[in-house]
Amino acid sequence: MSTGGGSSFARLLMAARRSGTLVPLVPRHAPDSIAAAYAIQDEVIEALGGRGGWKVGAPNAEAEPVCAPLPKAGIHASGAELPVADFGFTGIEVEIGFRLRRDLLPRTAPYTRDEVLDAVGGLCATIEVVDSRLEDWRSRSRFEQCADLGNHGALIVGPTAGVPAGFDPLQQMAVLHVNERNEAAKRGGNTAGDARRLLHWLANHAAARGLPLRAGDVVTTGSCTGLYDARKGERLKGLLPGVGEVELLLS
């Protein structure tokens, strides 16, 4: 397995987090495969004190998903106030979150879709703050962005509610309000299609990786509203009608 610089790139990412500077393009240290990117994620998440959830997404309904464990310290309850100075960039995405009610531990046979969905205790609205430790991050390779926890800055999680009867991610409305202004409203706006497919894939990926989904974990599943470039002083509210709401103030 190629490591593409592995620990060296992890050290660069952690140094960037500590200093607030950005990692320049250093090809000799950059991961050159998805396996190398995931190995770097493992190093970073351990250095950050462990995980409290996951993010998972895909560019379209047929593509293999990609994922990242999320630092426990960066997961906040709805109503959180976060300083923009803590981020290099504050992109805002409203997403569907799944809360697990039981562990999905490693085993010989893959988990079926029904088994994974049965392990879901409820749904929640989430706001992911998109951020990056990479200089000119939009131009960087997908492996570099994946290694950087998938451009993750923070996750704000709304209250967990039961799964509504007939819940269909492809029909779910998602709304973003900025200072009470309606900024975005989309039905089935996730490019990955059905978020349940992502959760099923992640359960088996995480188990095989030795980082299984655990009871209490929240899994956020990609933007349903697009990416909004937020600014200091804005109050952001994500709404998933029938599921719940989530709020964030950027100070």
C-alpha cells in the first residue's frame, strides 16, 4: 500500500491546526491514494483526541462514497457560538444527520442495508462548517482534501427526533436561513442521492477499518443546500421540515 508521505502529511496538517497557517503544495508528502488519505485521517483524529462522529458523501448517486471521522471536540449542540477567527474559511452546509442507537462492530459478514437502518435511533438536522488546512484548497487533490478530514471544520447538531414515517432523503426539503433571510431551499439537494446508501456503505467501511460506528455517533451525510460562504456576525439556521432545526452563530 502506498502511503504517499503518510505521517509527514499528518504532521503538516496538525502543525497547520496549531499555528493557523496553511499547508502549501508539497508533492513529496501528499497522499497519492484513498488508502493513504484514510491512514492520515486516522493519525489526525487520534492526535485531536478521538472521534465523536463521521461525515460521508459522494459526488453523485453512483460514485463510491468517501468519508472522514470527526473530532469529538469539534461537535457542538445547536445554538453554539463559534468565532470565525478559529477557521480559515467558514463554508456552511445543511445536512441530514443519523444518530446511532447501537454499535455496528466488525464481523465477518457485511452489514445489510436493513441491519444498518435498524441501528439508527433517529435523525437530526446538522450544519457542517467547511474549512481547510490546505493552501488553495479547491485546487488540491481529492486525496489531500480527504486526508484533511474532508475539509471539515466543525459540526453543529440539532436535537435528535424519531425517523418520520415514509422518510425519503430524495424528497426531503432542506432550508438555510441567514439572519432570518431565506438563503437556500432545496428538495433532495444532496448530490449523492439517497443518504441511506451512504450510511450503509459507511457502516461496513468503518467496521473494516477498525473504527466501527458506535451507539451515540452522529453521521452527517453531505450538503442538501449547497455551500454558503458565511461571515462574522451571521446567525445561521438549518431546517429539515419533519426532522428538526439547527442553529449556529458566527461571532
